[in-house]
Amino acid sequence: MPSTFSPCSLLIHTTLPARFPREAASSARVTPHFFPAHVTLTSEIPPARYGDEPQAWLDGVDFSSLGGFHSRSGSGSQSGLSGGGIDTHKVTTVVRFERVESQDVFYRRCFVRVGFEGVRALAGVARAVGVLGEGVEVDRDPDGGVRFGEGTEKWLSSWRAEFGPHLSLMYGDEPISEETLKEITKVVQQAGVKLSDEETGATEEGGGWDGGVIWLVPTDKPISEWGKPIATRQL
């Protein structure tokens, strides 16, 4: 989760529902879906993985071998890790905003795509430990990157191809036209969000964030309850 970046939260909870009420909702009463600003790291974490002590489980995940990483949730009767950030002594994950997109999927109705390489390592750990049980033994490639187990690498590749890391702006069933998407992009930029297709190690204010908190969230609960994590971890 972003620690200090407020424009995204304002967009999700106030600006976009007011400007685009149909696109920001899915009910007959046009009730918008409100949720914390986040970037999903992985979904499908079975409750049996963390049992009755989710905080102890999350605290025990070894992120230190990476020198960098990030997190958030998914859907179904499982949980998801989500977050946004880094402590430079522990991680190198950076969130960088690229462009506003829409897919014909409820949870990806409208979102800001996030640079893949900046969150790859953290998402890989989240998937490996939380879902695949591959552990966090990692190797460095010649460029200093991280290589995971076969299952995790396959998932990372598939995840990136299908939709990859992103910050959701609106959930809903209403299709978004190209014209409306352009309007949304303007509103997002007017709110102070800086968009760029270039992934860089530094960013001007509003172009993303470094630092934040990992949330473990049971996403089988209503969206309105996703702001109540069962465990958190400062990065």
C-alpha cells in the first residue's frame, strides 16, 4: 500500500465515482465500489497457509534475500498480498505509473498499469511462498536480477502477459469506451498522477512511490471490507 501517495485514494473514493458513476459501479443503484489504493502482488493464498496466526506468517516471510520487493489481493475464497513500497535497507521495489487502461474484467475495469520490473521480485516472493510453496531461495542473474523456481517464473511470465502489476481505479461491469478512457486519463493526470511508459529508478512527485506496507487481505469477503487487513508488514 502507498504510505503517503494520496491522489490515488482521492480518485478511487471521490473523483472518479463522481465523474464516471456508471463505470465505477455494478449495481442497479449505481453504488460505487470503494477500496484502498493498492498494487496486487498475488492472489489465491490459501487460508491454511497462514492458519490462525496470519501476522506471524507474514512476519516470517523472508524477503531479505532479495534486497528489494512489493504487494496486494485477488478474488475467491482465498487471500491476497498487496502493498506498495520499499525500505532501502531491505528492498529495491519501486512503483512507477505507466498508463491508464481498461480490460473487460470486473476487477480490471479501469487501472493504472505499473512498471513490471519494479515489482517483479516482491511479487515473485509473494507467489512462491504464499501460493506455490517454492520458498525464497533465489539466484542472481548476471545483471543482478532475481531468478525464482520454475513455477514462480512461469507464473510471473503469465501474469505479466495477461495484465501484470497495476493500481486499480474502478471495479465494475460497465464497458469503458476509448473516448471515456481518454477522459479518465485526463482526470487522473489532473489529480496529480504522473504517467509515463518509461521505467526509471527515480520519479517526480506523483509518478509512483518507494516505500509502503504489505497487506494480507481475505478477498472472499465483500470489497467494502478489503480495507481491513488481517496482517501487515512495513517495508
